[in-house]
Amino acid sequence: THLDDMNSKFVDLQYKYDHDMKAKV
């Protein structure tokens, strides 16, 4: 569904953001 698509993109962004934050430390 559209909501699932948005949610999957959000999770992907959150994962990348979390990964970048850990990489900076």
C-alpha cells in the first residue's frame, strides 16, 4: 500500500541516518 511504501522509505532513511551518526563518532 501507499502507507507501507512511505513507511519503508522512512525506515530506510532512519537506518542510513543512524549509520551515518555512528560513522561520525
